[in-house]
Amino acid sequence: LGANSADGTQCGDAPCLRYQGAYGLVGYKVFNWFEPYFRADWRDALHRDGVSFVYVSQVLRFTGGLHFDINQYFTVKAEYTHIRELGGQPQFDNDVATSAFVFKY
């Protein structure tokens, strides 16, 4: 892992980070209390810290979600994210479904 960072520093001497990304979100308030949305994001990152740590992320993610405002204090959210590995990486089952109950005060 003796590659150089953008400023020429050896990655064995200091951590190296190279990254690019993009993000987009589209949503529509059907009612004052209900908003479906779609988000897409892309990440290409390589982070190295000598020989002790390597993080590689080349992914494209698509997320669909629902946002319900129950009242001024309570919100419920649900999302499903489909993840595609890029750069010749093998595909594996890492999609995520999540939900949240939010209390605002």
C-alpha cells in the first residue's frame, strides 16, 4: 500500500483518502402529513491508513421512503435502500429496510 495521496504523501506515513460522490432527492407532499420520496446516491471512496486499515466503497444506492407527520410532535418514517456494488465488485445481499419513530420537542 505504498501509493501516494493527492499531495504526494506516502500512505504509510499518513492516512490517505480519495473520494467522489453525488446525491439527489425527489419528494412530493401528497398531503400536509404524508410525503413519499426517492433518493439516489453514488459513492467512490478509498481510504487507507498504512497497512493497518483499508476502506473501499464503490456503490450506487436507490432509496424509496415514506414520511408521515402524525402531529407536530410525532413523525414516522420508513425506507428501503437497494445497493449496487460498482467497479467489478461482486454483488451481495446488503439491501436495507429501516423505520423510525421521531419525537420532536
